[in-house]
Amino acid sequence: MKTNANSGNNHYLIRHLHFVMKLIALLFCTTVFSMVPIELGAQNTSIRIDHNRTISIDELFDIITRQTDYSFIYESEMFRDSPRVELKKGTVTIGSLIRKSLSAQNFDIIFTTNNTIIIKEKTVPQQIKVSGRVSDKNGLPVPGATVLIKGTFMGTSTDLDGHYEIVVSDTRNVLVYSSLGYTTQEVTVGHQSTIDVSLKEEINELDEMVLIGYGKTSKRLATGNVSTITSEDIARQPVTNVLEALQGKVPGMFIAQSNGLPGSKPNVSIRGQVSIASGEQPLYIIDGVPFNASPVNPVTGYGSAAGPIDPLNSINPNDIASITVLKDADATAIYGSRGANGVILIKTKKSRGKGHRLDVNTYTGMGKITNTVSTLSLSQYLNIRQEAFANDGITPTSNNAPDLMDWDRNNNTDFQKEFLENTAQKTEVSASFSGGSDRVSYIFSNTFHEETTVFPGSLGYRRLSSHLGVESTSSDNKFRISVSAFYTKEDNNQSAADLTRIVYHLPPNYPLYNTDGSLYWIPNSDLSNPMSYLMQKSIFKSTNLLANTTISYKITPDLTVTANLGYNKISQTSNIQIPLSSVEPGTADSSTSLFASNYVETFNVEPQLDYVRYFRSGKLSIMLGGSFQASDYVQPFDVRATGYTVDKLLGSLAAAGEITSYTNNFREYNFASVFGRINYVHQNRYLLTLTARRDGSTRFGENKRWGNFGSVGAGWIFSNETWFSNKLPWLSHGKLRGSYGSVGNDQISDYGYLDSYGNWYYKYNDAVIIPQRIANRNYGWETTRKTEVSLETGFFKDRIFLTSSWFRNRTDNQLINAPLPAQTGFDSFQANLPALVESKGMEFELTSMNIQNDNFSWNSAFNITIPRNRLISFPGLENTVYRGIFIEGKPIRNLSGYIFTGLVNGVVTVEDVNNDGEITSGLTETLGGDYKLLDRSTPDFYGGFSNSLTYKNLRLDILLQFVRQMKNGIRENSNIPGTISNFNRDILNEGFRYSQDTGSDAYIAYNNQYIYSNGILSDASFIRLKNVSLSYQFPASLLKSTVIKSAGIALRGQNLLTLTRYDGYDPETGPLSLPPLKMLTVGINCSF
């Protein structure tokens, strides 16, 4: 039998363990039983009451003392105000008698070992109510300021008027007052019931409040990627469209002007394109109301030189308080199905403080185009034309060469100077009246804006806008209502087309008029007469009414219910007048006028519940809400009218002799959702945000109408760790944050999942209805999964601050055309295909306070974004219409074409990529042609560098914008050299041959292979002096004896200098679009 070597020791340990346990039990019982009889004995001791009577508590204790060995210890006068005790004849125990007598009062009863009963008052925490007002150095309220009991997370915040109310438990408590942008202040409560505090301003951008979806937070505690531009930044740039003020300022946001005409729409992209066919426009929210910013072409098939009407032009930049750009999943997931392309929150100005204030601002200026293209002079043009005919052995005639045979060969006209180099004017005048009292504040403003174009004639854009904002708070600060309303009226009178492309191609001796004064035309020619587009009128009028009401009620200090009610109606009318004299003879029988009208009307209701609870170690915020939106697009009419007898009546539909076409349209869009967010901040170091949303949209099929979206965001402020701050005191702020989540994109057409039918006409004049689209009830959401990791670091009390972010957005379930067998009668139908698109990149933002003292300051800001985009996978790509456009692993926005190899005997040659002995179009990888992907059409990187220098009352702001990109150059839009068209003068220096080619230029041999090759690519990178603002604020002492409270003057310039090697008009707008204007304005501002 085997035994354990340690068995003896184990028995020894067990015996001793039993002994120790018995000893502990004995000591415990002895202690307990020695204590219990004392209290129980006292309570069970009886006294005798001889007769019924009512006595005081002091008299009761005397009776107990006389009949027993017990005595009492308590403060004299303790029971002076206590109720008398009613005694019944008989015997009663001491314990029951004492407890009955003192049960209704706050007393502790202690039975001691020496027959003494101690009675004392229970300690009750004090409830000291403190209220007051928090203001700034000027006496203006500081809304949203935090008031905390020092050493705890218990506190409250101030209301719109700076008032607060808090309960403390001890006069020794210290209240800590803090607000973003102000120094923290501490006050001991003492015996004060009212404490008013004036906070001093502090420059700390980390503690500034920033908007997030359905709420706000500070930059320091934000778990998402949020960028904010203030009204001061916007005011330094006299722009028509407020998005132009964001160029070069927001990392990850690329904005490019479409052309230099007033009212044109900027192109906006936040972190690149992730959808193949759906829109990439961000979601715009104005004061909580979703804003329909989709561009509109009011007349089917027609537009203006400025392009589609941009509804954002109706938002007056002068009325905007801030613009916040939300980018990552944590910031955008609260908007669910509409957050894939980012979200832009626009907050309007509110009134601050009591009293009344009148602000007047005005500026005026002028603009010229930034660049012209050097084209051929008359002699150069004629020599090339003659050489072309000689090379082909063709004799010039009036039919094939009117420029050589019929036109005035001494008439050398610089058409760019005549049509593009005129001076544009810009003027704006605005006035706002604001003020308020303790409970009510208001602001009312009006702005008139007008600008003209560089084209000849009375063309231009006008905008008249009004803004009203009213806020009111109840006397107990629980109920609050805010009303905001905008109304804008726009008139846009533009030429029917951008004249830049037209005048570039005109030969120098082109005659605009015939001898009889009519317009000159070349039959069957690609050349157009620019005067025809100036004779035609494109008149667009629009109104925009946007109203918002926010009602909130604080149910408890922690719980607030809010309702946001919004309404928006954008109405547009258009009239395009085409006189018969403005068109080429034989192309029309009479003058034509086109009329159209449409409007988009949106109702929005969003209830919301907010719960905020402070703990000793943190803060918990919970938000729940819903969104209900109904939008109608109505086009009452789209009419084409002819048969006018007089051109002056082209603006009247009633004067038309015939209506050749009439259409109308109606679309309905409904949207509903529920959403929620939980945010927890632990010890100001650990941050967590959870977001969820469920959306339903009528744009999707019945089987896929609802979608779920959400995100998780987390952050660690490691600089707040004690062990870290002690080791690296020069690192004032360090935060690591990250987020992951899913969002959607519903920027698709309405009813895309339904069958559609259209008219068809046969030769025998009978009309039939034919199917045009097949239904797909499973037509559902695209889903974008966003990932981000970011590091924020501040050095030397945040004088230097660097934010580095890596992001990756991936979209699958793409909504595109899916192929169908020919037997179905359809080539394709709208469906979700498993194509996966990725957009990723790096963003860096560096700010620095270089110099900061009483008289002089110098601040700098630099940002750069390095984006990348590719199609990761597309199963079945070869069977879709996209096979000639995309290649897996390559960018979805690309430039493709032939590889230009030079000239052989003056003839353009390109590379036979597939080595089949023939030159054919189409991508080599997917179509077997000779096209290659040449470059991406999106920027390699972009960003901005700004500097602000202030000396006393003088301020200078400079913004540089830079972009690295490739674009098709001006030769893409050029005709064949040697034909009847002007060209870039570079053709004389380089021709179309490489240096080793000894063949003739042979201008006539220029063919289509060249304009579809990399030979037309041009480096469109640029550095632009985007904005310069020099302003001076007059000293208050100078205005002391006047009614003017403050006044200033400013000189501002835009697009003053562009450094680029691009061969077109402008690297931002493209080779043959009117470039952005170089503007100079002077303005003044006064406050009364």
C-alpha cells in the first residue's frame, strides 16, 4: 500500500486547524453573548405606571431613573419642542417606551455597558440650495457652463441666460465653475445662497463646445472625428456659397469650384467616393432640419453656364454661426442611412446678452479671371492652316477654308479678351438687429447680395435673404423654446453656355456678324458663335423657406425632453428664351421659349429624450430619439413653347403660338427612424460612445425597406494619467481614439424598385406604352463600414497641437445595374451586387501658437490629406456594363487611354498593348483592347496652410491651398491641328513629336488616338493663394464719443496667385471652364 510522504504533516495541520476554528468560535460567542444581555436587558426591564397621564420626555426619563438603575445622557433643551408622551396605567418595558416616545423624531439611542442610555440627534446632511449666474468679463451670460461640487462629479450646467441652481450638503463645499474657453474658478459656499461668477476667457480649443449629431461635446472628450469652422473664419472670405469658405481648411474634405460663374455649385467630397453609382453628396443639417442640397436642372435638357441650381446658394454665409463636418463612424452613425458620405451641420447665429444691438456690414469689390490660355496669333494660325492644306494636297476654297478665302485676313481679334477678360462686380450689404432680456432673446437680419460675370452684357446673380431667430426660457429655466426661420429669394440671369470653350476655339479672324448685322455661322461646323448664347436668356428664380422650432422641457435635473419641428420649401422657376435670330439658319422655324416650375417641400419631426447623470467618477449621457420626414417633389409643368411673333414676348407663355411639349412630375419620399446613443466619461480619461439607428425609406423595395446601423467609439486621454503627466510634463494633451461602425447611403432615385413604362412612337404614328424597367422588390441598402484610429497630441500647454488620423471606408452591396439575359427584354435592372469599394487614407492637422503676447500674436494651421481609392472586388464584373471602366484592385475614378509613343512620319502612334497587331479601344484587362489605366482622377494629396498675425487692432490672415493631381489637359478638347479652329500656342514649340522624331509636324494628321492617350494628360497640381484678409478694428477710445460701439475695415483678396504647370485655364475647374475669379473687396462693419 502506497502512502503519501506528506500524510503525517497533513494530519497535524488538520488537528491544529480544528483547534483554531473552535477557539475562534468560542471567542466570537463569548463576545456576542457578553454584549447582547446589556442591550436586551435594558430594553426588557419593566417599569410601572400608576395611572393614565400625559408627560414630557424629560419627565418620562425621571420615572425610569427612579424605578431602575439606568441613567440618561442627552443635551439639555433637546426635547423642548418634542411632543408630550401619553402613558397608560400598567407595566411597560423601557425599550418599547423609549422607542415609542422618540419614534417620530431623528434620534439615535445607545445602550452602554454601565447602565447608561445615551440619546443624541441623528446627523442629517444639510440641503443648502445655491443659485446664481455665470457671465463673462462683459457681463454676457455663459450658457452651458459646468458647475461641479469639488471632488465629485455631482453638478449642473447653466441655462441660456447663464443661470444655475445646485444643492450642496455642507457649507464647506467648494463649487468649481468651468466652461469651454474660460479659466476655471472655485468658490467656497459658506453661508451664501446666491453666488454670481464672472469667468475670464482662456484660449484652449480643446474645451470648446462642438456640435455632434443631436447633441454637443467638447473636442477634449469627443470620440469621433469632428471639424468646425466658425463665423469669424467665414466672414474673412466674401463667398457666395458658404462651402467655398471651407476650401483648404478641413482635412478629409475636398472642395473644388465647378467654374468661376456666380451661383455655380462647388463639388464636395468627404473622404472620397465609396459608391459606384449612388450619390456622394454629404448630408446637410441646418439648425436640426435636413436640407435638400441636390442640384436641380429646372428645364429638361437645358441649363445655364453656371450649371445646375445649387440650393446651398440660398444660405446666406453672414447668418451662419458655425459649420461642423462629421466624418467617421462615431460621428455619422447617428444619421444612419444618410451618413455614408459625411454630415455637415450648419448652425445659425443667435442673440447674446441683454439690450439691443445693430450690426451693419458691407463690402464691394471686383474680379477678373485668374488665367488665360496663349492661343495662336493670326499669322501663326494662317500659316498652320496653309501648311495643312499643302500637306494634304488640297486647294483651299470658300467651302472648305472660308477663313483663308473669305474672312478678313487682317482682322486679328483676341476673343478671350473680348469675352472673358471683363471685370465682374460684387456687392453685399447686411444689417442685423439683436437683443433680449433675462428670458427672451432675438435676432433679425437682412442681406442683399449682388454679383455680375466677366461675360459681356447684363448677366449676374442676386440674392435677398432674411433671418429671424427667437429664444425664450421660463422663469424656472425648465421650459425653453427656440424659433428660427430663413427666407431667401434668388435671381440668376446667366448665358446659356460657358463661353470659355467657345471663344478658345475661335480663329482670330472669325467674323461674329454678317454684313446685314445677323450672326455669322459656318454651315456644318463645330464652331459656335458666342453672341448667340448672349442673345439667349437663361433666367432662374428661386425661393427658399426654412423654419425650425425646438421645444424642450427639463423634467428633472437629469432628464430633458425635446421636440424639433422643421419645415423647408425650395421653389424654382425658369425661363429659357431662344430667339430665332440666335440660332443657326435652318435649325429652327421660330423663336422658342421654355418654362418650368418645381418645388421640394419637406416636413420633419424629431422627438428626443436626453438623460445626463454625474457620478463621483464619471458622467453618463443617454439620448433616445426618433425622426419622421416627408418630402414631396412637384413639377407642375415643363413646357416648350414656339410660334412667337415678337422676341420681346418670349417671357410670356400666353403669347406662344404653339405648345410643342408639356410634362409634369410628382415624387414622394418618406423616411422614419429611431436612434439612440450612450456616452460615458470615466475620470476624464476613458471615453466610450455607443450609437444605434434603425431607418426606413420609401426609396427601397418592400422587402428591404428597413436597415440597421450603428457604431462604437472609444478614447483614452493618456495625458490625464498621473504616471504619464509626471514623466512627460511638456506633453499637455494626449488622446488615442478609435471608432468602427456601419452607415448607409440612400442617394438614389425614387421608385427605383418598381416597374416603369414609357411612350413609344412607330412610323405609322401610333403610340404605345412599353416597359422600360423591371421591378426588384429586394432592392436594398448599400452599407458602408467605417474604421478610424486617431492620435491627438498637444505640446507645451497645447501651443503645438497635432492630430493624426487613419481611416478606411468600405462599401458593399452596391446599388448598380445588374445584367439580365436577353430573353427578358431588358439589358439590366437595378439590384444590389457584391462589389466592394474601399476609400482609405491619412489625415494630418497641425496648429501652433507661434507668438502670443499682449500686443502681437502669430498662429499657424496646416492640414494635409492623403486619400486612396480602389475597387477591391467585383464578382461577375466581366458581365456588367462596368467591365470597360473598372479593374479590380485599381481606383474607381481613373483616367484611361492609349499609351502615346510619338510620331512616325508625322502620324501619331500609340502602343499596341495586347500585341494583336491592331489598335483598338477598351481596357486591356477587361475588354482586350489597348487602353491602360493612366492615372487616378482624384488628388494624390491636398490640404491648406493658414497664418494669422495680429498686432494690436490690426490683423492679417493668409490661406494657401495646395493640391497634387493629374487631369486631362486642354488638348483633350482641341480639334485636329490644321483644321478651322484655334489652338494652344505650345503647339508651335513642341508639336506632337518627341525630340528624337525627325518627321514633319503634319498638323492635319493629328487623330483621335492622341486625344484618348496619355499625351493629353497634364499635371494639374497647384498652390493657390486662396485668401488674404487685412482688417483693422478701430479702438474703443476713438469711438467713445459716438453712437458707434465698434467699427472695423477690411481689405480682402481671393485667388490672388496660382502656381501650376497645368496647360488649361485652371487646374481646379478644368481645361475649358471659366476659371475662379481673382477678387479684391473692401468692407466695413459697424455696431451700434
